[in-house]
Amino acid sequence: MRVGNAAAAHTQNDIFGEMVLALVPVFLDERFSAERTPAALDLLQRLARKAMSVAGKPDAGIWEYRTEWKPQTFSSLMCWAAADRMALVSHRHAPALEQEFRAAADSIRDDIVAHAWNPELRSFVAHHGGRDLDASLLQMATLRILPAADTRLRATVDAIRESLSHDGWLFRYRLDDGFGKPQVAFIICTFWLVEALAAIGRADEAKSVLERVHAALSPLGLLSEDYQASNLRMWGNFPQAYSHVGLIHAAFAASPRWSEVL
């Protein structure tokens, strides 16, 4: 965002991790080997180091909060992902750097666990020391920051599902973000739930959630940005690209493994 929206002036520290995740396949997947260059590897390293430098710092976060900026847990999660995946890339392509990125990933993960876990709510929360739940933290499961069997991870998935769900659809959060409290569900969040359930081994539940959401598709198979479950109406931008990306990822996550069908 550059003009016409307050987000143009926002700091969103998650973006560096997002960019690393987008580029990592070039160095880990042989199908993209032709794209590997020293310049691309240098860019990846610089993005990862930038992510490491801003981890735990206040920002507007993925949701572009208009309220006071705080250290957003999702932003820290993405900074961890940048360091963690860069450690994997370094192992293959720059072994001398692996320890730097592995140590940074471990440090960021430990900081998240120390400051974003709320034992009373039995969930990781939206910002360090807070009490608000955030659907984006379902991605802790798919990004594998903790083992799938970790009780804190599984409890977080359940807490988010219970607290943010309305008629089977997930809200981003319940707090006042500067525009008021959300009145409609944010479609991609429900797809994140499908992925998270699959990641922690609850495939039947993941499939059930996906089937419920699939019934809301328009006659052309299109989705909007938001959904009002009470009157079955789509809201916001239509069609919305990342809602469809979420659907694709969720469909793969909930599908049987090849070993189950061959």
C-alpha cells in the first residue's frame, strides 16, 4: 500500500518472513534450480537478517491495526520462519552461515513461548503479554514452530476455534481494531483452521470444516473477503484472491495422502 490508505504508513514486520517463505523453494526444491543465483541467495540472507532484527518489535501487524502498536505474535512467528527456513537453505548452500540462522530461530521461538503464551487462556495470544486471540496464530501449526503433538499448540488451535468461531466461520479477532469490533468472519481464517487441524493430525475435523465452507461458494465458485454467516452473505472485496489461495491450501491439507489412495 502506497497511497489512499493509512496502511501506507504502517510498519508490518511479518512481511520479511513472508518474502523469505516465497523465495525459499528456489533453494530447496530442485524444480526451481535454474533460478538459483548468488544474487538471489544474497537477497534471501538479507531478508532473513532483517526479519531477525525486527522480531519482537511493535508494529501494526498483519491486520493493520489503527490502535496502539504492540509486539505482534504473528509478526514474530514470521520472523522465526524467516530464520528457520534460512537455516535450512544455509545447510545446503552456505554451511558456514547455518549456525547464525539456527541460533536466531531458536531465540525468536523461545521469546514467543516466553511472552505470547497465556496459561490462563491456554493459548498463544495476539501480542506479547496480551489476552486477545488471533486467528493468524493458527499458522503456528502449519509453519511447525512447535511439534504437532505439543499441548500448547493443540490448545491454541482449540481456543481460537472456540472463541473466534461463529456458525462455523472464524473471525480474525474480537477486539476493537480502530474501526470497531468485527461484525463478519474473515474467510481465509477458516481455511487456516482447516490447515491447522490437518497439521496436528485431526484430518476428519479438517475435512468437516472444509465441506461446510465449500457449501458457501457462489454459483461460479468464487469467494469474497468476508462472510456473514447469519444471512449467508458475502462481504468485502469480491472476488478475493487470498480467499481462493486459502481454499486451495486447505483442500490440499484436508485431502487424503497419496499412500491412502494408491
